[in-house]
Amino acid sequence: YRICGFFIGLLFIYDIFKGGPQEALSLWPFIFPAGTYFMYGVKEGTLWNTVFLSIALLIMIMSQYCPAIHYYSGFYIIRFAMTYAAITILTLGYEYTRSLSIKELARKQKVMNNNFGRIRREFELSKNIQKNIIPSSAPVVKGLKIASLYKPLEEVSGDFFDYIDLGSPYKIGIFIADVTGHGVPSALITSMLKILISTSGDYKNSPPSMMKYINSHLYNRTGGY
């Protein structure tokens, strides 16, 4: 980019040296500022434009004393300088606004990445918590072999089961639940179910009493979920 800008700048100076008001010279006040600021940014673009504008004005002023240089009137020099300055200011304003927009987008992206990382960590924590409330092994019941596989659809879900100790080596209760929906809200309700099963006492010996007990503690306590 810098080599390209340098040669374009040389062409700019050559056109000033040999050109005139009716030549392609009239386009340079528009092309060069916009191109340099776009390629190099505000700080370096300002340096390039300051150097080349100074050289251009010096050549134009010298044209009034040196016949080898295309002649430029004082009015044309002033018009050229004002046009160049106006385009430069407009380009600077655009580049400044663009840089602010890019910085704001970068800031928002950083916030989003941080939030995503935090949510990811919370999901992993929720997954581990739910994994720990699911029985890792089946109880031993005489005359019965029990096996289970727990594979939720998402990292955390409303799928839940538990074994209920009924106080007899020949009896076992199996509680299976599927909370509506998926994700963290459903997983929170399964945690509530785990607590209610553990505190159900003698209600666990009767399925209707057990369901009534759970319903009485969950009703109107799940936030409408």
C-alpha cells in the first residue's frame, strides 16, 4: 500500500508540474485524500496529505517564477488548496466516524464473547449439577436386575429419574419425570423434584399421595413454567 501510495503521489506531483486547470489535475483533491486515509488510516493519512499538499502548493507558487512549470494563477492556487482542505476534512470526519463504529463493534463483540464464555461455563456447571442428581448406579433388589441410561437431548434438560427406597429388599420405587421444555428452567424444576422426593417421607409408599405431595409443593412455584 505504501509503495502504491508513493507512486500515486509522484503521479500527483507530475500532473501538477506539467498539467493545468483543465487536465486531470482537478480530480486529485478528491482522489488522493480519500485514498490515503482509506489505506493508511487517520494519522498516517494526515502525514501523507500534509507532505504532498505542501509540495503541490510549493510547485504552484514556483510556477509564477519558473517558466518550466505549468503556470497557476493565485486564484487557482487558493481554490485548489481550499478544495483539497475541504475534501480532507470531510474524509477525516468519515474516517473518524468509521473508526468509532469499528471500535464500538469490537467492544460489543468482546462483550458478547465474554458473555458467551460465562454462559458456557454456567451451562457446564449446570450440566455437572444435574448429572450429580441423577443416580449413577442402580440399587440392589433381590430377584431384580436394573440398568439405566441417561442421555438428555441438550446439555441440561427436564429429563429426570430417581430410585425411591421403600424400606424393603424386595421393593423399589422408580420415579420418572419429563418436565416440559428443555434447558436451564426445566433442569431447575428437576432439582426441585429431587429435593421433594428426598423429603417425601411416608408419602413415597403411596403413588397417589406422593404425586399429591409433589404437586402441592410445585404448584404456583415454578414461575409459570
